Amino acid sequence: MERQPGAHSRIVHSRLRVHVGYPNLSKTSETIPRSSKQTRELSSRSRKAQITRGGDKISVHPRTTGRLDELSQAKPNYSEHLRTTLVSKGIWHRFIEFNESVRTVEEAARKVSADKIIKSIVLVGSDKKPILAILPAKNKINYKKIKTLLKVKDVRLAQPDEVLEHSGYPVGGVPPFNKISRILLDPTVQRNARSIAGGGDPDKLVELETRDMLEFLDPIIADFSV
């Protein structure tokens, strides 16, 4: 067997040589007994290997660590979850992708008509229940009107962790179709046959038929923006 560049080697039998090509593996001078089945573990700060002898065969097996398992966890794909929801309901849609997160109407307007962009804002009432307010992206919420509409003492913006908890989507990607059932829709949204909303992930938008939002969401249509 040829010696590999950068690999450590050790003799465990007169005709067998083990090559360990893993950086940071600690060297050892311990002799492996000549039994029919023998396993030794070599460890370092963050890597482990096993040398298993079975007959005349010796192999080296890397072991995964908790850190590697953590890194292998996939990032949630919120837009794909949204796509699945829309398809299951038979709702027409079209995703619009950007190279980076869309934070302002001006950034979104580089690809789509600004007049069609709507935002889905997650609010929390004094009764601790979430509220979804759908309105044109250029408009602002009139909190006094919402308090009167819903007959609550106070209304506030949800914190980022509350947005994800209540809607199932992160800030910047909340679509009209989400987990919140108490929904307000400003009548000015109905001016366009199609609306462009958050697409699940902050770097995506989704185009929807406005009539589908009215039919499937069954929102309270009321004037609450300025």
C-alpha cells in the first residue's frame, strides 16, 4: 500500500499498514493486539476515527459530531411552504424573486408596479390575539380606527418573534395567506385586479388575484389606513 501525502501511518501487522489522512488526529504508539476482531478509537479535539480489524482488513471510519449535525440542518424554505398552501387551495399565483431581501417599496418597484404592492402587517391587540392588516404598501395604519373596529383598548405592532409565531412567516415575507384568522383588509386594495404581496421569504414577492384574497380569507373590509 502506498503512503498518501500528508497522512500518518502506523504498522499494526507485518504486512498491514493503516493510513490516517485526517488532520488533527492525535498520534499514538499503542500496539493493537492481534485478535480476530479489534476496534480502537483515535480522537482529537473535534474529530474521531475508528480502526476496526476483521481478519486481514483494517478500515478507518470518521464519526460525525454534534457541530456537523447542526450545520447540516436545512434553512426553512417559507416560500415553498406558501407555494404548497396556494396550490392546495387552487389559488393562482406567480412568485417574483430578488437577489436580496426586499425592505422597501422602492426596492420592490424595480421589478413590479408599486401601485399593486400590498403589505400584510401582524398586530397584537390588548386581548393578546393577533390581527393581520392588509393594506397598500404606501399607506400607513391608523391604530385608532382599528381599535374602534375591533373594540379593543390597544393595538401594537407584533415583535419579530411574534410575527413568526402567529403567522408562520418571518418579518419581510408575510403573505396574506397565513395562520392568522382575524384579518382586516383596506378597501383600497380592491382597486387592482391583482396584488403583489410578501412571498414567504424576504427575497420573494408573490402576485395574487385580489378576488381570491376576498374569497378565501373572508376579511373584514374597512377603512383603517391613511
